[in-house]
Amino acid sequence: MMLQLMFFKDCTSKTSDGSTAHTSIHKGDITHFAQAGFKAWVQLLAIQQGFQADVIRTVYGYLKSYEQTVETIEVMREVAEERAVAEILSKTEEDEDEDSVKDEEE
């Protein structure tokens, strides 16, 4: 039992914020975990902003940072929503105009 406790104690370390980290990522696994984290971030941003993950990755590829990507995607969503409202209003106005023409003809 004592050996087991010592083993786990040796695997822990303190982080800069004072919390306990049980292990470090092995150098050979950093790329794997970075890619997994990137995929998760892309999926989360896609869900939050209403775009396909491919769109998020494409925008990220053209920019220099995560922050720029988030800002750009947020602007894209705002513009898309504004355009959608304009289109919806124009379509409903067209429908109202057609209805009033029909009423006049009757």
C-alpha cells in the first residue's frame, strides 16, 4: 500500500495556479492532444456560431490567431443574421404587395 501511495505522489506536481496536476503530457503526445483540442474548439465554435466546421477551419487557415478567427466568425454571423432579416422582410413585403393587388382585382 505504501509503495502505491508513493508512486501516485511522485506523479503529481503543483501548477502555477496552485492546483495539483497529476501528470504532464509526453512530448510525443503533444501534437495528438493539440489536434484533439483544435478539433474540439472548431466544433464548439461551429455550434455556437451556426457555421459548418469546415468554414471555421477555412477562416482559421487564412488568419494568424484563434482570437482573429473568433472575431471574424462572430462578424460573419452578425452579417448573416442582418442579411437574413433583410431578405425575410423583403419577401414578406412582396407577399403583402401581391395580396393587396389580388384584393384590388377582386
